[in-house]
Amino acid sequence: MREIKFRMYHLELKNYFENGTDINSIAYNSQFEMIDLNRVLWEQYTGLKDKNGVDVYEGDVLWTGVDYVYISFKSGAFVVISGIEDEMALSEYPIDEWTISGNIHENAHLLEEQ
């Protein structure tokens, strides 16, 4: 069974919080200030790891060796989105052979450079 965990991207602070699934631990930042949960994007762990053993989450940008793609969650499934094939099921790709290069919020320019 796949491990269920999330990370949050704060839209105003422009940073990530990765404290697992305990709502009490992610509702506060490192200074114990309450985080406005209406201003964050929740991104779920795919259950997969990249070539370097790093957890792959939705929103991650990966280098395939040929181009950059990113992971999204649509219609109840994780998908890989690229400029070439648009979107395909995550299970169709060798994610463990690819490398995380960033995320869609901070590294979207990687996708545009293709």
C-alpha cells in the first residue's frame, strides 16, 4: 500500500511546508504562527521516488533525459504532463529513471524553454 502524505505550497509566502499528514503539525509554521490553509495548495505524494530516491509529489518538475515534464493529479489519477504528449498516466512512465529538477511553482520556466 502506498504511503499517504502531503506537502503544502503557500501561495503568498511562496514556500513549501512538508510536515506529513498531521493537520496540527502543518497548520503552524516553524515560528508556531498559524498558516491560513485557504492560501495553500495541497500536493500529494505519488508513492514513487525519482532516480536519486527523492519522493515525487504532484507539482514536481522532472527531467526525463530528453525534456522536462511535471506531475499533476487529474480525474482521480496522477498524470505526467509534457508539451509533446500533453498528459499520460503516471504508471506509463519510468519515473525511477528520471530526476526531480524543481516544482511547477518555482521552476515553470523549465517547461517553457522546450
